[in-house]
Amino acid sequence: MYGRTRYDHDNGSMIFVKPRQIIEFKNLEYDEDAFIIFIHEDFLHGHFLHTEMSKYAFFDYEANEALHLSPREEQIMWDLFFKIEAEYQDNPDEYSRDIMLTHIDSMLKYSQRFYKRQFINRTELSGKTVSKFNDVLAAYFKNGLLLTQGLPTVSLLASKLNLSSRYLSDLLKQETGKTAMDLLHIYLVNEAKNRLKGDDQSVSEIAYELGFENLPYFSRLFKKETGISPNQFKKQLVN
């Protein structure tokens, strides 16, 4: 258990930490073996992993969004760790660094795959995240926060769901094929379409009420989602 959430496995877990983050370990007791791999940034210079690692969103996940491994997945990670350790302990040569980084690359790719499995399992445990996301958005609208606080950020919406913004986006991407920002835009355009069907408001008034201070940005977003501008949409309704 972490808080009120029951996690998938009783075995290993992995967390990923970005450079220059402060970590503190206190009063730890290990019932099983564990490993930590620290990689100095200089070790990555000139290697494709130096830029590739920034693509892995799980370095921005919170501790309670750790990767929880099945026994088979755990064995894969331990095998890769032992290969890295063996290469590190042996007499280094011109191949050592590249071999170690190749194994680390494999570890990261497996982690990405295992997280996708976890997203699916987590959905079965806690229900559709997209429904909860839309509920939070609806409450934001209903409480009139658009006018007082402007458009909600993904970080704000994620915090309402007790998730990090990167984890939320990846979870929604797995469920729907769209990111949190994509779904936010879809929600706003649907709300705009609903309001455009009335005769009492102009396009600019609707845009302002939906939190858009920039009318051209609202029009571009609307056209991107619907294929036509807000004014064209309103004219079609009249015709």
C-alpha cells in the first residue's frame, strides 16, 4: 500500500531521479537486495543517451508513481544490472563505457515498456483516468474558476488527481491516445461549440469566458479541432 492505493506487485520497485535532485534515505531496512545506479553527466557526453534520456518522462514522475515490477520483469532488470556491474568491475578498455551505456539504454527501454503495462493494470484497479480528468475539468468550469484564474494548467489538473503532470499525460496517452493538453483543448472546443449555438454571445465574448485572452489563439485552436473557424461554425448554424 502507498496511501490508500494497493500496488500491483509485492516484489521490486524502481524510481528514476533527474540530475541535481536531492535524495535522502532515512531508517531504511531492506528485506531484499536492492541496487542504485548513479551516472555522472560527463559519462554520457558524446553518446546518444545524452539526449535520448530526456525523452523518458518517468524521470519527472513522483516517488508514489514508481515502477512496480513483476517477478519476470525484476529478473530482467537484475540481469542487466549484473552485466553493468561486471563491466564496471573488470579492467576497463575502449569498449567498457559503450557496453555499460548500451545496457543502461536497454534498462530504460524495458522500463518504458513495463510502465505501459502498469498503466493498463492501474486502470483496472482505479478506473478510467480520463473520466476523472474530465470530472475535474467540469468542476473547474462549474465553480467559475475560468474567469478568476484563467485556463487551467496540466499541473493544476494533475494535482487535483494527486498525480504529477508527466505521469498524468502518459497515463491518458495510454488510455486515449491523447495527452492531457490535447484533452483539455478538446473539452474547451466542445464547450465553445455548445455556447456558439446560442444567439446572445459573440465569438470574442465566448473566448473570453473560456479563459482565452488571445482571440486569434482561440480561433486557431478551434479550427485545429473542428476544421473551421468559430465564425464559420456560427454561420453554419444560422444557415
